[in-house]
Amino acid sequence: DRLHLSFAERAKVAKNPVAAQLFQIMATKETTLCLAADVTDATALLNLAEQAGPHICALKTHIDIVDDFHRNLITPLQEIAKRHNFVLFEDRKFCDIGKTIELQYSKGMYKISSWAQLVTAHALLGKGVLDVIKKAEGLEKRGVFLLAEASCSGTLIDAKYSKSTLKMAEEYPDLVTGIVCQSPMFLNNPGLIQLTPGVQIDIKADDVDQQYNSPESVVIEKGCDIAVVGRGITKAADTAVAAEKYKKILWDAYLQRIKK
Ligand code: 5IU
């Protein structure tokens, strides 16, 4: 099953091209780390990408929090991603009628479809979101992570909703890269990637609603393939050192998991 196969083996069965690419990157760079680059300054974002670049498979952005965003930010970001071989991932959490998402994906200031190979989306409003992302212009290789569970306390998502989200994912195998969730759920398809946020070594929660698990426990007990780490790295004194530390702990946990 999924949890005991290597990423190299799973690359062969992935139907979404970005999932296949991610599995390749993970296997060759030996990293399952996705950095949540939640900073509000464009230069800080580029510095984070540069410092963490060698240690990550994906850089997750909230591009709308960058105070000084300008289209000129995208070219150097893409250059860094290409040089260090990681994927750009905009955590947009699309949730609207298809027509609106079509505009939010390709238009406005951010033109997400022109640079982010990966985006997140809610399944809440139905399949429209996947239909419009699938047929939009933009990058040739693109993928969607559907949100099936959340790390925060107080989420309204229940087991039935999570299950329906997985069902929707299976209906779009060429578009869906994987699922954002906190547990292995019913995700047995080895071609899909489990992305798990809420990962930190030192603390269990933030001062709002975030809840953290350790890197070892998300990989070994909760089925995480790619772990999202934000403040565990962005607030560290040295980004590169912290990213490398998370990378190693996560990779060792993955090796331990596939050996069982
Ligand atoms: N994120 C979560 N939990 C979720 C989902 C997304 O934390 O359930 I869906 C995002 C929010 C933030 C990052 O961008 O992942 C986690 O950052 P920290 O490691 O700093 O908490």
C-alpha cells in the first residue's frame, strides 16, 4: 500500500504530472519538506527560497500577504525554484463557483496560473473548481491539492466531508496531485500525495488555533508524505540550518516507515 512504497515506485503510478515530478524530486533530493514561506516582504521571500532551496521539494506561498508584491517578484522566484529543483505552490484555498475561480486563478494582480504549478482548493462547493483549473491556460504541468482535513482546532470539517473530498479527488486523477490532511484517512492510492501541515519540533500550538505534531509522528503515525513547515523554519535563527534539520528528521522517518 501507499505507506510502504518508495517515492521512486510511486512516481511510476502517479497520474498527475506534478505528482510524478514531486516524487522524482523527493527521491533525488531526499526531502519531503515543503516550506510555508509566510513572510510579508518580497525580499524576505526570495531569501527564504534561496536559503531553504537545497532542502525542500516545494515552496508554499500565500502571495496575497506580500506587502510589496510586484510582478517582478515572480521571475527571480521561478529562477530560484528551477536552480534548486523545487515546485512553486500557491496555497490559495479556492472556494467559490467555477466562474469566479477561473478569474481568481488566472487574472488579477497575481496571475497564479502563470507561475504556480500547485494550488490548494476546497471541495466544499463541488467539482467546478477542478473543471476550471483543468481547462485554464497557463503552465503545462499543473496540479491541485484538495483540502480534506485541517490542522487547526475548531475546524468544521467532519469525517463524511473528508471522505467525499477523497472521492472527488479520485474522479480527477490527471489533475489532483494529492490531499491536504492530518491522518492517513482512506488515502490508499499510491499515486496521490498526502500533504500535512501543522508540523513543528519545539512547540505544540501557536497563540491562535494552530496545533502541531512532530515530524516523526506525522510521517510514521499519520501517513504524511510531504510535511509543511512554516514558523519552525522561518522563525529560526538560520533558515538553511533549520530546513536541513527538518529535512533529515522527516527523511529518516520516511525510511523507517517504508521499511516496516
Ligand atoms: N495550513 C495549516 N493547516 C491546515 C492547512 C493549511 O497550517 O490545515 I489546509 C497552512 C497555514 C500556513 C502553514 O501557511 O500551513 C503552516 O504554517 P506554520 O508551520 O507556521 O504553522
